[in-house]
Amino acid sequence: MDALTRASSLARHGRFAEAIQIYRELLARSPDHLEATHFLGVCLAQSGRRDEGLPLIERSVRLGPQNALYRQNFGLMLAEAGDPSSAASQFEAILEFDPGNATARNYLGMAWQQLGRFDEAIASYKGALQLRPGDGAAANNLGYCLLERGDVEGALDWLRRSV
């Protein structure tokens, strides 16, 4: 098993300290290693060290600007850090080069919703559902957004669909 596969497996099992060590060793040998940079950042953030991890995730986006997964993770971390506006920018960037990315549309809706921009959030969720009609997460998010906006009947319909 190569080092990246081993580190990924360790991270999936919550063994972040060991995964972090492997990613650091990879970066010591190859400072611009895209995957090691990104996933070291993710491991640090997931282990409660977001201030250390976020700059590495951002760096991975600069190194691989059209990598949707890296942008997606960066956007989610930004939203989690209380910066939904910057998160929305990351999801919009994904959609510029991959307009059919339903996950990015769903996450963009979540960022708009956090910002109180309900019409844009609803449009994003509906766009995600057009691309992936059976997406329970997008249906659930749309339902809660409608509920937050005060449309109880519309919310119930989408929440039922999400189940």
C-alpha cells in the first residue's frame, strides 16, 4: 500500500495524527504534492486544528484550481468557519467549469441560505434537484429553506420527498 492510500485509510478511520504524519513526510519530499497538501489540511481541520488546516486547503485550490473536490472541501470549511460568502464563491467557481455539479449547487444553496438569501438558495436547491432528482439532501435543504422563509406547505412537501 502506498503512502497516500495508507494515510487516506487512517484518516477515514479517525486516526488523524498518524495520517497527518504521513502527509507531512510526503510534503517534506515533495512540497507541492497536491493531494498531500489538500488532505493534510483536511485532517488538521477535522482534528480540531482548522486554523492550521484551512490555509493548506486553500493552497491546494491554488495548486489545482479546477479540482472540484478540493474547492468543495474548501467551501465547506469556510462555511463551517462562519464565512458563507467566501464559501459561496468557491461553489460558484466549481459551477463555472462544471455547471452540472449537483453537489456544488446544493452547497451553494446552503451558503445562500446562511446569508439569508432565500430566493437564491431555493433556486440553487432546485437546480441541484433538476440535475439529481432523487437527492434527499437537496430536497431536505430546500424544505428547511422554505420553512425558514415561512412557506410551511411548500416545506412539508419537500421534507416528505426527502424521506
